[in-house]
Amino acid sequence: MEAATPLRHPNVRTAGDRLVVDALVVEDECAVRVVGEREQAGEDPAKAVVDAIEIGARVLDREQAAANAEYVKTEFERASRQLEQEFTDKARTVAEFFGDKVDEVFGPDGHQAKELEKLFSDGSSGSVQNRVRELVGETMVRAREDLMRAFTSGDASNPLADFKNATTRTLERAEQRQHATQQALLGQMGQLEKQLQALRDEKDKLEAVEAERERGTAKGRSFEQQVAEALDAIAVGQGDDAEAVGDIKGSTGKTGDVVVSIDACNGPARGRIVFEAKDSRLSKPRALAELDRALGERVADFAVLVVPSEDEVPARLQTLREYNGDKLIVALDHEGPAGLALGVGYRLARARVLMKRGDVDGIDAEAVRDLVDRALQAMAEVRRVKAQLTGAKTNIDGAYELVEAMAAKVRQQLEEIDALASGGESALDDQLELG
């Protein structure tokens, strides 16, 4: 659309922080359309014009800033290229200058090479190594002289005089203490040797007892023969007859090694005791079964199982205790008094057989029971004493080993003392040589 002819010239000016526009006509189609649309929409056309001016002004400002920046960038690049070229030329000149100077100083024929040749050449009297060698030699000579004076001079001004005297006195006291210690150790060794000899004597006695205990076995007799001989010796004193029947078959078998007929030496037997000898440990059921079988096969009134020692007593059974009223366990007891346990068991079984027979007169059952109980108590005391003796033997053996170990340790300490004493004398000799 064509604008009307203006009645007056437009006037645009700034007033402080404001822009004043008077009688300005804009013929831009886009501006006219935008303002017209807002006017038709009921908005203030002046506000639309103000917005258009503000937005346009910001756009123009940005465009101008971009143009200025591009100009500055172009100028900076041009200046940089020029500066770089100048710096390169200058640096080349400086490098060439310093290169010449370095060659002049550090080159093969430069000042530095000449100085190093002068300072470190073996042929130069003023070289560093020659000077160091001379100084070290002079220092060592003076040090040796000072050290010799320090150890040889007895003057109070010598700082080592007191040290030398104190060392000599200390070594002398150490030698005296070592001598006293050696004398004390020798005395203790004498006492230990006496105790050791006493322990050896005690051990020999115990070994002799052990040899006596095993003498029977050493003769080659079987355990069954030993039991038979011991029972025969006991039976003779009682007027009984002891017969070894181990190889003789009874009513149904050969169980039972010795059969004792009570009072058979004086007339008809008043009862029979069967003894079964076992040199191996049986279980409780098997041991009782063996004794029952012996009672039946030998037609006996009482059965006794004889074992070599307490270690072979069947499990959960005890020696000299009756079982089922007709069975007994006895240990031959080589370590105790010869035949004592077997003799007690023999007499206990004999008394039980005689007391069971109601047709026998002249036996005081109560007196027999009392004597049997006292005999069992005495055997318990014997076992207790034997256990104490066994413990004493073990303690003696342990003490013997302990004394041997102590003696070896004392000998080692004496050797160490001798070594220290030898080392102390050598150190003292060295000190005196220096003096």
C-alpha cells in the first residue's frame, strides 16, 4: 500500500536514555502487516512498533559486533604471522650465536676440555685425584699418629687414658668373676655327680629286682608251668594235692590247667579247685565263660583265672574279687612279693569251698570271713605300696635323665665361659699392645 504524503519531515532523536520518533512513516510491508494484525487483535499498535524497533536494534547490534569481531580476527592473524616470522628469524640468529659459543666452550678443543684435562689428568700435578690422594695420605698419617699418642700417653690430658685404665680394670674384675664362677660351678658339678651316682645305685638296685622278677621266665618255663609250680608249692603246705591237667582231657575238654584237691594228702578230697592260666588278656564274657567251662570239665567247686599281671586282668573285672560265688581272678604279680597274690587267692578259694560244704565240721565261717577280709585289705595295701614304688622308680628314672641334661647344660656353660675368657684375654692383650 502506498503511504500518504507526509505533511512534515520525520524527526528522530535521543533524549537521555530514551529514543524519540516524530512523524516517521515506515513503508516496510512486513512491519505494516505485523502491526496491523496486532491492531486487529486489539493490542496496542504503539507497543508493537516499540517491540519491532527493540528487536531490530538488537539484531543490528549483533551484526555490527560480529563484523567487528571478524575484522579483529583478521587483523590478529595477520599480526601473528608477521610476529611469528620475526621471532623465527630472531631465534635462528640467537641459536647460531649460542651454538658458536657452546662449541667454543665445550667443544673438543674448547675451554672446558682444556680445564678438565688440567684438573683430572693423571699427568697433571694439580689434578683433583692427585690432590685428593695427597690429602688422604696426610690425613691417615696424622690419624695414626694421633691414635698412637692417645693409646700410649698416660697424661691426664689424653681423653683415652681414663678409658684405657677403666677397660683394664674391668677385664681384670671380669677374669676374677669368671674364676669364682668356675669354682662355684665345679662345686655344683661335684654335688651333682654325687647325686647322680646315688641315682645310678638306686637304678641298679631296681634293675636287680627286675632281673630277679624275670628270672623264672628267663629259664624258659611257660606261664602255665610257672602257675603249676607255684600252686604245687602252696598246696604242699596245706595238705592239698595240685595236679597239672592242662594236657589231660576232662569230662568234655581240656579247659583248666591245674586241679587242686583239698586235703587229698590226708584222705578223701573235701573239694576241688580248678585254676586256668592265661597269659593274654580276655574280655569279661570270655573270661567268665572259660571259668564256667573249667568248672564243668574238671568237676570242680571253684574256678580261679590266673593272669601274669594287673595289665592282663579282663576288662571290668578285678583281682581277688569273687564273681557268681564260684569264680576269682588272680594276678601272678611278678613285681610283688613272690606268690603273695596267688597265695591269697588260693586260700580264699579253699576257704569258700570248705564253707560251702555243710558236712564239714570244725570251721568257724565268721572267723574265716574275717581273715579273708583282712587278707584282701592287706593285699590292697600291698598294691598301693607297689604303685608308689613304681611311681618312685619312674621319678628316679626321670630325675636321672634330668640330672644328665643339667650336667650337659653345665658342661656347655663351662665351654662358653672358657670361650669368653679366652676372648677377654685376647682383647686385653690387644689393649696392652696398643699401650
